[in-house]
Amino acid sequence: MGAVALRKAAEDLLQRPLPPSKHLARRRVVVALVVAVALADSWLGLGILSPLLRFLQPKTVSLGFPGGLVAFLCAAWLAVLVHELGHAIGGVISGWRVEAIAVWPFVVRIRPFRVQTYFRGASAEFGGFVRGVPPDARPRYADFLFNAGGIITNIVAWLIARDWALDHPHLLSGSLAAVFGFVNVWVAIGNAIPFELDSGGASDGRHILQLIRGRAAQGIGAVGRLAMFAQDGVRPRDWPQSLVEAAEAASPEDRCTGYAAMLLSGRYMDEGRIADAHTAMLECLKADPPSSVLKWHFIAGAAWFAARYERDAEAATGMLALLPDSFPGGDYVVERARAAVHAVNGEWSDALICATKARALVAKLGVKLAADDLEELDEIAAQAAAKPSRTGSVPAFARG
């Protein structure tokens, strides 16, 4: 009956429209206003923006088209690096334990007495993150330093670069400094705008605004950091307890309760708390996700749980049939669920094929797989190797 309830909740979730996002509307208004002011300034010849742009980026020797493009791309990467280092510095000052710093396409993992660097893959999104563990008891300024550290370092980098460009306007170094400083300004502005992310997290500006209002961003911040742990391959049972408790206390106002429940169900499964995992998965399907992509991920995760832990291949097959032919990051989670369905049906050849494809898809995505997921896939593969080869009829998945 538990898997049947999950399937019913998945069908209801698919039919339920996405809630309107006031933050998305605000972003669109801000972008529209900026574009309107820029166009009006250009067409009417008002000259309003010229002094501002010249203040942000002093006049220097032109780099030309090829040189300017290369300089801009390099400056953008360095500005993101400066931003993430600012988060790390702010975290260390306020007592955080920084464990990873990522700037596409590299991730540097910091361990006692050693530092590891690995390649995230070309398919990983452009940008960066800092993964850290906050102190159990921390004042509000600790969260402020961590969230505002990136913006502060971008502004400091702009001031230094602008000063160099003003002192060396006719040198190549002055032109490069002007481009670097200008990009840092826009990275700082982009991160300072309060908005929510489709993954359930939020921008630095959103966290800072919550702190200024006297409401610490415990729930939504914890969800975002737990997602970083999951994406970096950290086993759920090893996630910091303080972040888990904050995610459990996430409120509907944060609009991340569904994503929090999905992450927590993985934690409970890894700890063997199957009843709690079922409850969390059901809460995940009943929550309002901020995007269609997350909605599909919730259903795919529920299909995996129904097949692997509740041994109900029919309910899992029904949930997989609800999914579209393809969605971002969905190939792996669907193949993992398929492997579990085939294992329940005793179709071991198909189970082995799907488990192997799931592993290959993870490598293609350029992300790490948590140890518990690896163990699950390896267990299915080992069972398939030990069983007589029998290929059953392929369930009628919508994904072919």
C-alpha cells in the first residue's frame, strides 16, 4: 500500500500547476528596467549611463575584438574564483570548516594534511560553489560573513583593479585590469540580487536579506549545502547533523520543503530508516516544487524507492511512465530506477544493463556519486551476475 500511495501522490504532483514565483517576477522586472534604461540612454542620447560605466571601467587602450573577448572570458573565470575564495575566507573567519571550493570545471577538496583536485566535466554548469560545515553554535554574523564574503571580495578586487587601470591607462596591464574590475562589479551585483534558484537554493543576496530581516536562512541555506554534499559524493549518513536538523525544520515559506524531503529521504534510506524515508518521500511528492525539472526528479526518486525498498515494480513502472522522454539530469535517476524494477522482476540481464548505464551516465554528467548509491548499483550488478541470465519483457516506460 505504501508504494501505491507514492504513485497516487506522483500522479497528483504531475497534474498540479507550479506555484507562481514572486522572485522570478521580480528578476524579470529588474532585467526589463535595466534593458529599458540602457536602450533609452542609447536612443535618446541622454548620456546617463556613460559616466557610470566610465567610473566602473576607466578608459584604457582598446584590446580589439579577439583580445577583448579572450580578456573578458578569462576575467569572468577569475572573478568567479575571487567570489568563491571570498566565501571561503568569510567562512574560515567565522568558524566554518571549508571542505571544497569549486570553480568550473575544477573542484578542490580540502582534507586534513592533503588537498585533492578533480575535473567536474565539460557538461557541468558554469559557476562555482564553496562547501563547508558551519559551527554548531554560531552567531548571526557568522552566516553574514559566509554569504557576503564573495560579494565583498569582488568589490575589493574591482577597487584594486580600477586603481591600477587609472594609474596605467596606456599599458596592456591597465586594459586587462579595467576588464577584470568591470567583470567583478557585475559578478557582485548579480549575486547581491535576492532571488531563489530552481534547485531550491537561493542567491547570496537572498540569504543576506533574510539575515537583515532577523530571520536566519537556516532551512533554505541548509538545503543548498546538503545538495552540495550530495553532488560531491558525500554519503548521506556523513552529512553534518546540524544541517540535517535545519533542513528538517525548513518552512513552506522557503519553498524548498520538497527538495529538503528528497534529500532527507536519501539520508533515512542510508541509515536504514525505511519508514521515515517513505514519509519523507511522500512529503516530497506533496510539496510544491519551484520548477518542472525538480518535479520530474521527485517522481523518478519515488520510483526508485518504490522498486528498491518497497519491492513494488508495478507502482515504480507507473511512476516512470509519467516522466517525459528526457529532462536535465534525469537519465541517471531513471536508469537507476529501471535497474531496481528489473531486479524486482528477476530480469537480471536487463537490471545489469541499466545499472551499468546509470554508472556511465554519472560519469558523463561530470558529477560524483554518493557511496550509498554506488553500493546499491553494485549490489544489483552483483546479484545479476550471480543469477541465471533471463531477460523479461521491458516495462512500458515512457522513455522507450
